[in-house]
Amino acid sequence: MEKYCSLLVHFDKGTPALANEIKEALQGNDVHAKIEAMKNAIMLMLNGETLPQLFITIVRYVLPSEDHTVQKLLLIYLEIIDKTDGKGRVLPEMILICQNLRNNLQHPNEYIRGVTLRFLCRLNEVEIIEPLIPSIIANLEHRVPYVRRNAILAVMSIYKLPQGEQLLADAPETIEKFLSTEQDPSARRTAFLMLFNCAQDRAVNYLLSNAERVLDWGELLQMVVLDLIRKVCRTKKDEKGRYIKIIISLLNAPSAAVVYECAGTLVSLSSAPTAIKAAATTYCQLLISQSDNNVKLIVLDRLNELKASHRETMVDMIMDVLRALSSPNLDICKKTLDIVLDLITPRNVSEVVSTLRKEVVKTQSGELEKNGEYRQMLIQAIHSCAVKFPEVASIVVHLLMDFMGDSNVASAMDVIVFVREIVETNPKLRVSIITRLLDTFYQIRAARVCTCALWIIGEYCLSLSEIESGITTIKQCLGDLPFFSVSEEEESADSSKKNQQASTISVSSRRPAILADGTYATQSAASENAFSSPTVLQGSHTTGNLRSLLLAGDFFLGAVIACTLTKLILRLEEVQPLKTEVNKASTDVVLILVAMLQLGQSSVLSHPIENDSRDRIVICIRLLCNTCDGLRSIWLASCRESFVRMLSDKKVRETEEIKAKAQISHSQPDDLIDFYHLKSRKGMSQLELEDQVHDDLKRATGEFTKDADDANKLNRIIQLTGFSDPVYAEAYVTLHHYDILLDVTIINRTKETLQNLCLELATMGDLKLVERPQNYTIAPESSKQIKANIKVSSTETGVIFGNIVYETSNVLERNVVVLNDIHIDIMDYISPAVCTDAAFRTMWAEFEWENKVAINTKITDEREFLDHIIKSTNMKCLTAPSALEGECGFLAANLYAKSVFGEDALVNVSVEKQTDSKLSGYIRIRSKTQGIALSLGDKITLKQKGGN
């Protein structure tokens, strides 16, 4: 049976010392050898050896030693040896020890006194402690604070023993007197802690009688005061008003730790706006004053919690929170922006956007590593503000357009997407945006940004001057025709071997790109490299960016250029009265398109034009040669209508999410309601009054946090043994982020007393037991509650298994009852989350673990199957509902969730309906870690058939 131990020392079992060697070293006069021998003896005993023969040797040769290290090791040895016999009586030889301890407590050296007092804190034998009590009390008046502090700890430990109140009846009174005269901060803190734990009423009286001087107390004592206030207010909620005043006074304490704890205590105790504002102000001050990034992140978490429950108060603090953007850490900046974006109102949006604008300008100066990524975060934040409040778009849109040529492609992409949305939602800005876009178009380096910019030019150039300017800009960026000369083609034909090799390299380096619906498309690595390649010519009016990208083999961009030019010509026909000008422009465009087809089919480039791009360019040429009204309306109106529908769908989804978050639970009809106007206000401060009003309001509107309903609690109860077993056990499982708490109820169903009953647990997966369960004695037909803590380190399915071992008076051998396994479900760790399509595709490309699950279900409807998977996996569908509508026999959707450990879980569902109405296809899961991919795959395999 495992023994109780208060000491843990690392021991290398490779070369254990022999008992005889230790004995010889202890009997010698060499102090260093004695120290090593004592260490070896202690380590052997901690690892199961008894060494009874050493006790007398240690008493004879170690006890008289004056060396401090030897005396410290002696006390550790005395701590771990058995001081009682089998019946629980103290061994007679302990009298020798008792005399030595009394001598130590009266020793002239303060260190010896201090370590002995500390040793007494871990003694449970009343017979040894009782003779030492006068010496312990005498040490409360020692001149050295170290001794006084340890004397208080010894008094507290003795007072907590089962017979402690008989041994030290007047201990609380003695400590209270000591507290009123003591000057040392650490000793005062220990004394107050003793009153807090052993005589709470005395601690409360002392605190209230010295409430005016709390601010002058040391940091250590102030922290214990806050613990006391939290404990008292949990049991006596009516008295919290007077404690809140003490907390508010402590907000001015010089210690950052005290101030942080004060703010947290204030939020947990009161809902009054004055108290919440004081706490929020304190958090904001800590955010600016503390240099440690971990502290800043913790404070931001607290502000985020405040935002969820006290949004109105936090709205006023938005500019203080924004000051955290001065930190160079990207995680801090991201968290800050997330909080700020939820607090934006029409009243503060202009101020916030102006601050974000200044931060964007700062990223232009200096070459810090974070500039590109930080600028992207700022652009996304400004985009979000401008979508919610279109009136601020004019302040920032032109500044952001300078970053369309940014070397950070993701940042440039965010800018152009923002511009695309603003040009549709803010018609007043259309002309200025188009003019600025055409002026800066040549600076754009990335193909993806070019395609989006070209779409904007094709859709929103409406006047004659804009259309002509758009055509001219594109022609300048494409350069002179043709794109290659005949001599170049002949040269490339002559060096066919080199071309063949280059072609092989290019084809082999093609890799699939992930489209928005999760499907793959072929993308040439050559075109990708060209986007960021330093050898690409800088854009100018003579050598254009579009020409460079086309010559690098990006024919998808060529197809977009063709569509844009075609739209511009169709619009030109509507606004240009001179037919000759229209024909001239149309002819020039057809020449450009034909030149692109020639380039794609020539041997100049390493790989030919893809069929998709070729077909689109050919369609554009046919349309320019023969236009009809039906096709004109499709090209000029339908694309823009689809974009408008996409924006409106997005807005509807965001509105629905806001409504869902805003829903709060309401109180039950029979809940108690206090009538504020009928309450006595006598002797109440304004803050106390305000706090009571808000408590009443929260109670009336059902905002007080209630325990989960009983039905959900019952779902968490797991039966561990059978009804016919002599010991019945069931566990209530509580999962809280990194911890699993098992609350096990054990019932003795026999007529005998069960002795040394132990709940032995083991785990499988990334689960770890925190503590070793104790032994218990359970009377006949009685029960016992046992708690077990388990730490979780990653998101995957885990199993807890074990047994109950016990002894009875009649049977010598131990009885074992094997328990049912407890399966920890992955669904308890993941929650639905949202990310952009671009972020999803980036993660999909980066994550290395993929689990591919074949669809095998009885469900015959694609949408019903998708809903079932979403419900079973607790994930969020990122694909817009409008994209899932219709009956085409095929469905592709992206799902996303985040674990409590910050891991991302990506799922792509691709379903096809067969002729026999059965569904086929695959569900692909990707994650950064293997555990989440496998566990989620197992869950989907289990649930996809449509069962519970």
C-alpha cells in the first residue's frame, strides 16, 4: 500500500548505495561524507527501502552535529520515517527525537529554529507535538522575522489537526494580537492567512476595522485580503457592498498583481457600471504599462470576457484598448483588433478607423518583419468597419489602394477585395475609385490581384472616358503586339532539347490548387514563381505587368483580360455615338486576343495554354465579331447581379449570427423578484445601491448564470459497475478545457465495512492523472464521493479505465471490481468557428495530416446528409447557403472548427447522387496534428449512416 509522502526527490536507481556504506559514513567525522550518506539514506527510503538499522546510528552520530546542512537533512529523514507502530501508537524511541526538537526550537541560531518549525508543519503525531507547544509559542516573539513567520505556520498546522483546538485553544486570539503589533510584511501575511483559514470571523473583523489602512499594507497581505473577500462574498452576498469599497481603494495599489486581482474580483462580485468601468480602466492601464507579452495576452482575455457581458461599458474604453496596437507582437495586435471590431458603434467608428489608418501608414516606414502580416490584419479590420459603416469608406479607401502593389500578396489581395466591395456598396465613391485604380493598375505585381482589379474595371467603368481609359490602361500594361517574334520561335525550336527539359520540369512541378468549393484545379508552379520572382520587370507604361505575367505562362489571367476587354467594348457600343471609334477599338481588342492565342500555342513558352482559358478567349472573339442582345445582358448585367446577391447573402448570414448571439435566457415564471423601491436604502453608499439595482435587474431578466439543467447533467453520468456488484460506482464527468474532473460516487452495498478502498485509474491517449487517489474506509451501506483530476494535452479521443480495490475484515486477500471504460469524446473539445475562404485554402494546403473517409450512408438527400454531418461533428459550414441550393445531384461544402487548444479542424464534404439515389463521395479531414484528424474521422465513420 502506498504511504502518504510530502517529499519528492529524484533518485537514480542505477547505483544504489549499500546500507553498510551509509552507516560507516555516518559514524565518521567527515561532514561532507555525512551529508552524502544522509542524502543516499533519504533517497533509498523514499523509494521503498526501510533501513531500520540506521535509526540508532543517526541518533548517536548525526543528532549532535552542528552543521546546518546535516541538521536540515536530519529533519527530512525524520519526516519520512515511520513514527508509529502498526496500531497507530507513537514509537518509544521518538522521545529522543522530541528532546532534540525542543533543543532546536531554543537554539541560538535562527536558521535551525526556522527549519525545525517548518518541519513541525508536516507532523501529524500529537504525542510528539504536545510537549513542544510552549517552545513554538515562544518563537512568535523571536527577534528574526524568518523564525516568527515559520512559528505562525507551525501554529496554523497544529490548529488544523483533529485535536488542534484542544492543543492550542487560544491560537486565533494569540495570532490576532500578534498581527496588530507585527511589522514584517511576510509575517503579517502569514498571520492573516492563519486567521483566514482557522478563524474567518476574526480575519473579517480585523479587515473591516483596518479598512482605511488596507492600501498601505504590503502586496502579500493585500492578495490574501482579496482571497478572503471572494470567499466571504460567495457565502454572504448581502454584505458585498462594504467589501467592494475596499477593492476599489486597492485599485490604486502600486503592485500590478494586486491591481489585476482587484479588477477580477470586482467583476466577479458586482455588475454595477461604476465597478465594471473601474475594472475595465484598470485592465487597460495594465495593458499599456506591462511589458511582458504573456501579461498583455491574459489582460486581453479578461477584456474579451468583459466585452461579452458588459458591452456598453467596454464601448467607452475602445480607444484605450486600441493603444495595445503599439506592441510588436502580432498575437497581441490580432486579439486587440478582434475585441475592438466587436465594440464599434456609429459614434466611435470614425475615431477607430482614423487610428487604424495611422497604423497602416506606419507600416510603410521601416522594414520590420511584422509589417506585411500586420498591414494585412489592419486592412481586414478596416474592411470590416467599412462594410458595417459605409460612411467611413471614403476616409481609407484611397490610402489602401496604394497597397495593391504590395509585395505581400495576401495583403494586396485583401485591399482589392475591400475595394471591390466598397465600389458596389458606395456608389458615390465609384468614380474616384475607378480613376485611382486605373492610375495605379500598372503597380500591381500579383496575378490574383490583377484578375480581381480587371473584374472591377470591366464591371464599373461606365462612362465614355472611363471605358476608353480602361482599354488604354490594359493595352499599355500588355505592351506592343505581338508577344513574341518569329525569330524567337525558331530559336526555341532549334533548342528543342532545352525546351523539352524545361517542359518536363514545368509539368512535373504542376500541383493542384484548392478552389473555393474544396475541389482541385491544375496550377502551374512556373506561374506561381513568377508572381514573387525578383527577376520580373518593374511595371511601367512601356513594359507592363500584364505582359510579364502572360510571358510567364499565366493564361488564366489572359482569359480574364479577354473577358474584361470584351465587357469594355460592349459598354463602349452603348455610350460611343461614333461607330468608327467602336469598330477601331473592337479590332484592337480582337488582335490582342488572337495574339494571346498565338502565344499559348507557340513553342516559346514551356507549356501551352490550358483548354479552359483557350475556350474563354475564343468565346470572347466570337462575341466581338457577332453580338446579340441576349448575350449582351448576360455579360453586362448577370455577373454584377451575382456579386450583389453574394454580398446580400453574406450580410444576411452576419445578421443571423448577431441575432443568435444576442439571444439570452429568460428567468422562470416562479423565480423570486426583489422590488427595488420597497428596499431599505438606509446606510447604503451610491455604489452599493447601484450594485443592488443591477443584481435585481439581472435576476429579473435571467442573466444570472444558472447551473446546466438536470437533463444535461444526467447525460454526463456514467455507470462504472453493475447493480449486482458489492460496490456500486458511477461517475459524473465534467470537462473544462484542459481538465477533466471525475466526481465518482461509490456505494458500499454490503453489510461489512470496506477498508483501504482505493479507486485505481489509468488512461489511454493524451490524458494524464494529476494525483494518486487516497485510501478510504466505507461503513456498511454508506457512500463516498471521490474526485479525480485528469489533464488533457491534445484534441483526441481518450479512454479512462480502472478498478476499485478494497479489503474486508473477514477476507485476507484484496477484492477487485473492474470498472466500465469512460470514453472522452472529441466533440467535447471542438467548437464551431469561422474563417475566410482564403484562410481555409491556405490551411488546407499547409496541413500535413489528412484522413479520407468514404461516404456510406442510408440518407438519400445531399443537403440532409450535410446537415447530419454538421450536427454530428459540431462544426460550422463555411459554404454559403445559396451555393448549396438547387437539385444538381452534387454538393461540395467546407466545414471548420477550432479546438480548445487552438488547433484547426478542416473538413471538405464532396457528395454525388448516383442513379440508384444512393450517395457516394468522400469526406476529407485535414489538421496539423494526427490525433484530431483520426478522431474526427472515426466520429464521422460512426455517425454518417444517420444513426444516433
